[in-house]
Amino acid sequence: MGRPLIQALLARGHTVRTLLRPGSPGQPLAGVEAVRGNALDAASFTALIPPADTLVHLVGTPHPSPLKARQFRDVDLASIRAAVLAAENSTVRHLIYVSVAHPAPVMKAFIAARMEGEALVRASGLAATILRPWYVLGPGHRWPYLLAPLYCLLETLPATRERARRLGLVTLDRMVAALVRAVENPTQGVRVVEAPEIRDFGQAPLQAED
């Protein structure tokens, strides 16, 4: 979701910097400044953050599955730990972290790593927005559309309504819209945005949790 987020922010007049691994062949979009650093090592990019005041953390293991428990700790958790440390020692005033909806019956290792990430964010004392989607639909991730009728059915039943909404599907455009909104509306304290709020973007105000 990084590229469409960058495009949306640029279209709205924001200045965007992206972190690229040293030696990475990737090229930033036109209008984006790229800085080189290791997302797992705060020392490699902390000094490169200024003058930015918002840091959006989107680092994670691609195509998460229960078989990637080690990567969730070595990449997902390690990267948010580095991001928090960098934010604490730079000009960042607002940290945005994409976590995951929970509790859930599957992906326990992934959820555990993201929950530890949330705890690091909270312990930092930084103003932060935590978004909790369950599954983001987009290019290469469209098969869950087949589950949409089942989700609709479960949301009509009192016994399963809350769980179906909390673990509901989120489209990429709604996810990007929620991220843009978080960037443009920094909070005081910590604000949590659950999947229903992401899907209903624009209908309900974001609330600070603490």
C-alpha cells in the first residue's frame, strides 16, 4: 500500500520521503525524496528524518502466513522497534502504525508481533495512530472477495456481528484514505482505528483513545 499512499499524499500537496535499503534497485516515484537506510536499524536513518514531522510505518513480511512466525519477529517487530527509536530521537511528532485486527482464531504469531509493536508505540509516549485492518484487498490479494457474501451474512447475525465487522475486509482505497486522513489529522495521545472505521471512512470521526 506504500505506492498508492505516496501518490495520494503527493496529489494533496504533501512532501514525501521514502526509506530505501542501501543497494536496493527500487526507484522512488517522481517528486519523492529517497533516503538510504536499514529499516531494522534506527541509527541508519534517524538523522535522515528531519524535517519530517510524521512517520508512517509500513514495513512487514509480504504475504503473511503461519509459516512465517520467525520473520514476523525479525522483520515486522524489529522494524517498528527501530521506527519508534528513530521517531523518539528526531523531529517526528506523530507516528502511524499499521497493526492488525484482533483477537482472531488464526495468524497468532503475526498478531503477537503486531501487538508487541503496539506496546512499543504506546510505551514511547509519542502521539500515534494505530490502524487495525484484518485483510486489505488489492492487486494480488483479491481472492478474499469470494468471502464477501459470507461476511455479509455473519454481520446480520447477532452472535457473529461484532466479530465479522472487526475482522472484515478492507479495500485498498479505503485503507489509503484512512492513512491519508491520519497523516492530515495528527492526534494527541494514542488513537486506534479499527476495521469498521477504516471501511466507513468519512462517516465517523476518529477518536483519541488515550
